[in-house]
Amino acid sequence: MRRIALATAVAVVASLSAAYSAAAAPGDPGDPGGKRATYTGTVQTVVREEHRGGPSTLGPGRKQGPERQRVLHTGRRVVPLAAGSLAHAADGSTVTVQTQQTTDGAKVLSSTTLASGSTTATAPVTREVYAALVVPSDMATTTARFTATNVEDTIKQVSSYWMSQTDNQVGFAVTKVLPTYTSKFACGDVYNMWNEALAKMPEAQGVGKHLLLVAPPGADGYGCDYGIASVGGLNASDNTAFVSDLNQSVVAHELGHNLGREHSNGLRCTGTQDAPVIAGSFSGCVEYPYRDYLDVMGMSGSGFGEGNLNAVQLAGMGLVPEAVQTVKAGSGVTTVKLAPLSAPVTTRRALKIGDPSGATYYVDYRYPSGRDLFRASSYFGYSLGVEVLRSDPAAPSGSGSYVLDATPTGDSSDMDRVVPVGGTFRSASGKVIISVDKADATGATLRVNSGATAQRWSGADRYASSAAFSAKSYAAGVPVAYVASGLTFPDALSGAPIAGENGGPVLLTAPTSIPSPIATELGRLKPGKIVVLGGTAAVSNTVKTALAKYATSGTVVRWAGADRYASSAKFSANSFAPGVSVAYVANGLTFPDALSGAPIAGKTPGPVLLTGATSVPSVIATELARLKPSKIVVLGGTGAVSTTVRTALAQYATSGVVERWAGSDRFSSSATFSAKSYAAGVPVAYVANGLAFPDALSGAPIAGKAKGPVLLTGATTLPPSIATELKRLKPKKIVVLGGTGAVSSAVQSTLAAYLG
């Protein structure tokens, strides 16, 4: 707990046992003159939150120094133990120890474990609050006081809050209020004040009972804690709390500690959204206590901590399991509609996501409605939206939290931490990716990827890659296989859509010999026949003859023309009857436009015909006249296919329609072609280097067969236009065509965010 002034808060961890046996020697550390003592009591852990007022001055991570300390509760006092004491004893164990007092606490000289303490009792829905209006001895002259009515009104508000968060399973009611009295102890001596109050109200001990000490307003100015509480559990016994204020958030916060809740904090990592946990701390990050300002276990004070429980706290309590959906580690891509935290309590409002690395992430959606309507955060510019959180590694699992900064700027005052619509969060391991597709008053639509990655198909060279692509895509016994030169692109460009339509691969070969990987793949495929694309300069007769043994029919035919344009026309004439719905026309001297268009043509189906930039070759004109396509699509901008050519093509389209599909460069053109041809949710998208042709050439017919696009990318960066198109497509699978020299591992990793 921390109020606006960030006053120090202390939490004493673990339930206090119902009965203790204490046999203190004259050297009781509670006695200023004492050195040694023997105690019997319950082992606990104490958590003290340091007042930092911001980032640690000691660099990234938690401030150095003890924040958690083992203690022994004897029933009349808490005895702090020296570091390392009772390492073998679990919290809740009952032990007898002999100690020697040191500046670090009581050093355990010997110990005997008597029992492993636990409770099987169940707390009632309505917990009993025993309040004491206490004036610390150093405040005896002050006149400001809280009243029993103040306590009762606040507890009603607190109960309403916790009932709303737990589906009416946790509430509070005042059972008794001790009238105002002056303590024998000063501010800062809360343990003795608790024991003093218990002596006056021994009935405040037991399961589901809470002793609440209320100091006068302003007590923290005298050195009292703003709030301090034991951290127990839903069925903890002998819960204790102390507050110097009576607003809903601070009392709900301290009683939240009694329920087993620890703090809700903020995390900022330099230039990144997340970081690995090393030695109990987030590596290279600054941890900001209480900086989940709307959560009750974050900052306390008027207007703070009055929002709904965050996803970690909600899941950690375990009382409303239907509100939390678990996404298992390595489960791939899951699309989830997450309701706002202010939706009905049993609505799915939180995600718990397993990372294959072993980490766990939580997601919730704060929308300005219900308890999240008022933004205490407005003072800080705190944004509401989709939050990603992690459990506090220094606290028991699921009891404390850190909200991560999904849009890090490096500014410590930047409270815009949500994942924006269209944005993505990537875990430190890179194995969990959370994308926000939509967010409004009804909820947020998320794509959660746990462990799914873009696949890579590649070989040692263009020929081995071509063989590998085929092996992953075609079963043995294909009706036909197409073979084209791997050193030039025109023949394979025109042949790819035909291969895609006819269910056979395009395999690349050397001009005078069949590469070993291609021979092996043809031996596996056992195609009915083989079609050689291109003339003897591209694929020699020696190669054509050698191919015959791989065709089960023994048939190997050559399709070729006098040049690339004549070959393109020939391929079309051999494959398409007149009356096709569409013919695609692309520049025959460059490959990018035809590469991206080939799978689309194979899907339609229709031919890709090659043209000059400023004139239509006569052989292409003749083929278009024969085809009589309903419409013609020009692939590429005016630099690739001029307006003159586009105008000339109109006479060959029976509808008179000639469209141009183009972008500002080869990448945006590739994205444009895809956007005009594929609806969202395609089964697969193929990504290939846009500056080299071999991988995309072999991949194009496969893409046509699979009804997915080939999108062009840079080797080391994903072009923004392609990223935008992938975001729209939401492909179920992404395949990178080629090795890391063609498409880097960094690009492959980036692609995982677009899986749908």
C-alpha cells in the first residue's frame, strides 16, 4: 500500500496462530537490557516496503537491503530473526529457538521444530472486524479523532468492494469497536500496539477475524505507518491491520493483505516491453512500487485504488475461476474476446497465458466504466486499455503483480502503458505475442500466440530450396512437374500459375545438368509427365533427355518460344481455353510484380503474360485475342507497364475492363495484389525475399495451390506495407521461403506476431 505521499507501508506475512507458548528468558530482545532468549512460536515472513519515491537510486531493480525478513511470532510480540535464520523451516511451522540478539535481528543458536502449522478451518463469507481507535502515546495531545461511525461506514464500503470483486464470497462487517484510548506505545511500535489491543479484545483472534487499529488522522506525520497488515490468506487466522486514515482504498488494501494479496506495482524496462527474471528481479528494469494506480493493492488514498482487481489478483484469489481463461504454453494462436474488468464478475475478464519459457503473463482490459470509470490516474495521464501483467517474482505466486509498459518511452512519468489497438506485446522470450485487434465498450479482441512461429523452408542453395519446397507440398504421384532454369526468371514466372492450377511443382534446374537435390525430389515425386519451361539455352536437351527416367509415363515435353514473350504466350496457349475470367499482364524484364501475381493467377485461374514496358509484343497480342479474357489486370505501376500499354490492352478484354494493381514499390505492390485477392483468415501466407527471384519462383505454384499469397520482404526488415497486409490477413500459418541470407531470423521472429 502506498498513499499519494508514498508513505512507508509494512506487511507482515503469514497467519498468526491461534495460541502460542512463550518462555522468554531475562534476555528477551524486547527488553532493552537483554541479549539472549528462548522462544516458542510460529515462523513467519515479514515484508517491509521501502520508501523510495520513485526509481531506486542504486540502479535498475529493487532497492538493496532486506525487504523480507523471517520472524517468530510468540503470541505477545513478533521477534525479527537475523538473515538466514530458520532457512529449513517453512512459514507456519511451530518451533522452539534459542537466540542471541544482533543488529540484524535475533540470531538463532538452536531450534527444534514442533509442528508444521496449518489451518483447515474455513472463514465465513462475512469476516469479522474488531476495530480499536488508538491514539499513539506521542499523539496524546492531538484532538482529531476518528469515530466508531467512521469505522462502520468505511467497512461497509470496503465490504461492498470486496463482495463485488469475489462474486459475493468475501465481505466484512464490524463486530466491535473499542472506544478511543491512548496507547502506551508511540508511532512506529505497531507490534506492541497490536498486542496491547489483543489484550483488551482477545476475541479478535481466530479464522476470519481481523484486528484493525485506527490511529487519528495525520498519524503518519508523527512517524506512524500509513498502513500495515499481516498477509495471510482467505482462511487465515488472527489477521492484523493498522491504518492512519479511513478511506475505502487504504482499508480495503490492508484487509486485502489479510486475504493474501500483495502489492500491485509498475515495471519499466529500458527500450523493451518485458525482461527476464534473474535472481528474483526483472533484469535491467526499474520496479515502481504501487504503480498500478487503479488496483486496490496499488497506491492508496482518496481516488486511488478503487478500481477492479487486476488480472493477477483476480486469478490469484481463485474465487471466480470462470472469469479467468487459461492459455496453455505452446498452444499456438488463440483469438479471445475479453470483457472489460467492469463487466459482470463471472464474465471472462482476464487471461493467464503460459510462455513456453516457463514464465506466465496475465492480460486484462480496463475500460472507463463501472469501478474503472473514475481515473485516479487522470492526474498522471494514466491510460486505460489492454494491460499485460506479470506476477511479482518476490512474492508468493499470484499474490502480487507488475503491470508492464507495452509502449516504453524511457520517461519515468509516462503512464501510457497499455497495448494500443493494432499494437503488439512480445514477451522477453519472444514466445508469447499478444495482439490487440479491436477494443471498445463491449470488450477487447485479442490474438494470443504462445509458442507458434513462422516456419522456414530452405535448402543449401536455390536448387535444394526448390526441392525442399516441393517435398513439403506435394505427395508422390503428382500428374505433372514443371522444370525451369534456376538462373533466369521469365520462364518460371509464366509457368508458376499454370503449375499452381494443375497441382504440380516448379523445380529449378541448371542449364546443362540436373542438380542432385532436384533429381532426388523427382525420384520421390514420380510425376506422370514433366514439362520443361523454356528453350534449349535455358534448359538443354541433355537435361530434357535425363528427365525422362523420372516421368512415370516417360513423357517429357518442352514449352518454348523464340523469346520470353513468345514463351509466355506459348505456356498460356497450352494451358488455357478461350474465355478465361481474367488475364494478368506484367513486365517481362523485371520479376517482382509477376512473382507476387503468379499465385493469384493460379488461384483464379488465369495466365500471367509478359509484356514490354511501352508496347505489347505481337505474340502476346495474338494470345490475348485468342484468350478473350473478361478483364485484364496490369500488375505494377506505370514504370513497369505504361499507360499506353494499359490503354492498348482494353481491346482484348471482352468487358473492356483493364485494372491496374500497383504500389509505390515492389513491397507495397505485393501487399496491394494480396489485398485485392485474399480475404482475411487465409490458411497460409508465404514470405520471400523481394530482391531475388529463386525462392519465390519455386514457392509461387505452391502458394497458388494452397490459396495463399506470396508476399515480398527485405532481407533484414519487414516492410511496413507487408506488415499491414499480414495484420489484415491474419494467416493461420506463415512460411518463410529461403534461408537466413534471404530472410533473416529477425524477420522470421517478427512474422509470428501476425499469425491469426
